[in-house]
Amino acid sequence: MAQSLHPAHPLQDNSPTAGRTPTVLLLAGAGIGGLVVIGAFALWFHYGSQVFFEMIRTGFAACF
């Protein structure tokens, strides 16, 4: 008689890395996002708000 493809008790992953992948991806994404924000603030403080608003104005002028 053929056995079922789906066992009555599903196999469990008991390895040390089980369930760690989503957490690692979340932390990596948060780290990269944090670096981007820190970089934006560093450029803001280095060049000042005048350059920031000039870039915004130039972007609007280019679009419209």
C-alpha cells in the first residue's frame, strides 16, 4: 500500500539557525536604513539647509 505524501506529524527544523533568517534580514534592513539616515544628516550638517533646499527647487524645476 502506498504511503501518504504528507506525514501526520510535520518535520520540525531543530537546527540552531531555525527561524533566524527573518530576524537577520530585519536587522540588516534596519541597519542599512539607519546608515542612510545618518548619512543624510551628515550631509545636511556639512552643506547646510541652503544646499538641501536648492536641490529640492532644482528638482521641481526639472520636473515641471
